[in-house]
Amino acid sequence: MFDIGVQTKNVVRDDNPLEGFMMLRDAGFTCCDFSLNAYLYNKNIYAGDINPFFDKSVEELKEFFTPHKEAAKQAGICINQMHMPYPILVPDGDVGMNKYLWEQVAPKSMEICKFLECPNIVIHGVKLIQKLGSEEAEWEKTAEFIDSIAGFAAENHITICIENLYNSVNDGKSTHLVEGPCCDARKAAARIDEFNEKYGSEVLGFCFDIGHANIVKLDFYDFLRTLGPRLKVLHLHDNDGIADLHQLPFTFTKTRENTSSTNWPAFIQALKDIGFEGVLSFETAPVLTSFPEAMKPTVLRFIRDIGEYISDELEKSMFF
């Protein structure tokens, strides 16, 4: 059976991390996606409201997260992936703030990743296509950022994972979502190979976010087949094909006859065909606040059950 994971956000609390990790264990999870981005929210970054959490020294941050590390081990939960705070650069943002994100938040995030013995850290590429005029120029800025942390990643056996994103576009009448950074699988595969060859190590990989892919109508099967072994981590969640809702898989339909808005069969088949052996990790933290607090253990068990279903489907004839 595949390992199944979920975000720590809305489960693990700083004042009693053991309680949260034990809740994950009791729900049947073996892994987690450590929500480092919850310590500096994206909406606050865009608003220029930077809290002082990452002002702490590396040693202070290690001390802060020691109870989390110990609790995860006590509960038998592997921290297999984490999410760096994002964005790491705000277009037309304050120069000092962008410098702080790049030179303080990012390297300290890498130090935390190492400390928690986490092998994968997900980043968001910069959204600068409108400002710089081309996807290639946008990628060059993201590549510059990756270069700033890739040496540390290589030395400490960490894989930085780029993620398929979306952009918001306003045509004067309404705002809609379109393809953003890392939505071209062939470019992503070539860029990952280039980085890994440059550093002689698997410093770069891919995080496939199925919810983002559903919004911008990517071909899941073709995308994942193109990535192949470069796919390292997953963000599993669902939406209506319009908004980034991060809800339970299989819960949105196109018709009353229950045709799913997300092509889960194509996704599962692609994972089979590329021989994916990673963690089935759910990015469904908002679900836990849409249900009553008392139902949290029940909802977590249900998420885990969905993961078990996907695992069972993957194991059917996977190695034949």
C-alpha cells in the first residue's frame, strides 16, 4: 500500500504538536505535508504585512520546531514534504520585502527542511509574465531563485519541487484563471534535467497539483507521462474547475449524473504508467474548517480512506 499524507495545517498546533500528530496517526496517515507556509501566509505577503517569525535565527527556529520534530517521530509520522512560504517575490512589491523573502525566508526555510529531515520542499515560481513579457524571462527569474538555494539542497539531499500554478487575468469584465508558471510539462522536464545535471544531484523535481491542473484544463495523463520520474510529490484536492477550492476529491460534478469535474481515472492511470512510488499527499486543509471541529477526526479518516482507494487502484496490475 502507498503511504498517504495530508497537510499539518488545521491539525498540528504549536502549543501541543503531539496531539495533532497523534490525530494524524489515529486517522491512518503515515506521512504529512508540513505547512511551513502557514507561518507566513501568502495573503499577508501580498499585502506587505510580514510578521517577524522568520526574524528568528536558525538556532531559534530549530528550537521552535524541536517539539514538532519529536512529536512526529513519536507518532510515527514521516514529514515527507513541506511548502515554502510563497510568493518569494511580489511583482512591484517593496524592494526591502522582496529582499527579505529571498534572503531570509527562503534560506531559513531550507534550514528548517533539513532540521525536520524532510526530503522535499515545494516552491512557487515567480508570477512575472505580464511584467517581463515572456514565459522564458519569467522562468529565468525563478531559475535565479532556485540557484540561490540549490547548493544547500544538493549538500543536504533535499529536492526542491516546482509546482504547476495559475494566473488571475482580468479582461475588464471579469477575472478568470489561466495557466501560470510550470504548466508546460515538456519545458518543466527539460529545466529539471538541466538543473540536476548542473548540480550533479536531484536538486529539482516536480509537485503536481491536480486542483490547479483542473482549473486550467491541463491534460493530466499527458502531463504526468511527460514528467515521468521527475514527479516527486503530489497535491491532491478537488474543485469545480473554476476556483481553487482545495476540497475533497470526487465531490464536484459536471452534471447531476455525477460526472466528476476532475479526471481522476486519467490521473490514476498516469501514475500507474510512470511507476509512481511516492506519497499520496492531500492538500485539503480548508476541508477541516468547513466541517464542525468535533468532526475533524472523522473527516481526516475519510480523507485517508480516499487515499486508500487511490492506492488500491494504483496497485491493480501496476507491476504487470
